[in-house]
Amino acid sequence: MLVTNDDGIDSPGLLALARCAVDLGWTTLVAAPAAEASGTSAGLTAATDDRTFAVERRTLDGLPGAPAYAVAAHPGLIALTACHGGFGDRPDLVLSGINRGANIGRAVLHSGTVGAALTGSINGARALAVSLDVPLDPTAPPNWGTAASVVAGLLPLLASLEVGAVLNVNVPDVPADRLLPARWARLASYGRVRSKVTQVDDGTIEVGNVVVDGDLEPGTDADLLGRGHVTVTALRSVHEDDALMDGELPG
């Protein structure tokens, strides 16, 4: 099993996820970006432009038996490398996270956490991306253990799925005993946190996030997560649009 993320090798969410896998008895390899790589989608960018990237062996706190690497590359490239034997045996499962902040709606397209899972799925693995709905301005430490316990419950399901399956999981940032049951959820068109693009001056554009009010689409991941449910969305990776391709091309 590969455990990776986009928040970086020093993220407490990564450590919680790796501990979960090890405690359940899975043979676990940890390989994560040496620095934060959020918003990188499934990009295959490395830190250098000569088709090489640096890999540093690490020992994670409390996990001396699990090999771990800080990698100068984005999570998509890390997942691709692992699935092609770059760190040893090829993983049959890829776990990505635990991300600091939800990954919901169509914006999962941009997530490095989800991008690593999707990359694993098209390279011979089953994959799960997991995110904790930590607010933009948290007042208490995140409940990493809650998200890890959710993953522990979902791993048997993931292992039973066909190769290429991807689950995107979002967990409310509350103690485990306050969680509402997990629900299958459609991707929302929008969520509470949305992108905001501002032209600062003629030569500068700022991209940030803002919290907005308004009703959320019923039954979507944004809606159910906001009401306290764990949300699980089965994602499809890149594939053909058969309906469109049945049409006639000009000429």
C-alpha cells in the first residue's frame, strides 16, 4: 500500500493515515512531497527539469518499520512512480491524505490529494482520497483520528473493488462519536468555500478562497458533509464520452 498526500511529508494528517494502515496490518510505504503541493491535481511536475527528482529517506514518528520518503515532486508523479515500481513493490492500494480541508464538488479536479488517487487508479491500483473538513480558521486541533477511523472502516470495501476504483471521502472535523453515518454523495457544483479571483493591478492577479452563504444542492457531498455526514463519492477517471463519440464528425 502507498500512503501519500499533497500537504507534504511533515503533515500530521499523513502520519495519522500511515499509522492507520500499519495498525491494520497492511504493508505500508509512505512517499509524499518534500514541500506542500496542494492544488496540483494529477500533475507530474518534479522539482527539476532534467527528468530526475530527489528522494530522501525519512523515519516517521512512531512508524520505524514503515519505509518513508520525502520526494521533490507532486503527488501525481509520486503515485505514478510507486505504481511503476520506483519505490519497490508496486502497491495495489493507494491512500491519499488526510488532507487539511474538504475536497468536495467538481473542484476535486484541482486537488493534489484526489489527483494522486486518480493517478494510482489508472496505473493498476485501487485508491482512496480522504479529507478532513477543517475550517479555514480553526480554533482547535483537527480531529485526524476521526478521519483515520473512517478510513479503517472503508478499507475492506476498497480492497474488494475492481482495480481502478476510486473513492473520495470527506469527514467532518468532529470527535468520532459525533459523526453521522456515511452516505454516498454526488459531486456538488459548488460548496461553501469557493475560489475568488481578484485583479490586484495591471501585472498581478490574486487567487484565493472565500466562504459564501446560500443553500447547497441536496444530496451532494457539500450538503451532506455540512450536515455532519461522512461523504463517499465513487469517482471515474479519464474515459471516453461514448454518447458524444456516436455522433457524426464533419467532413
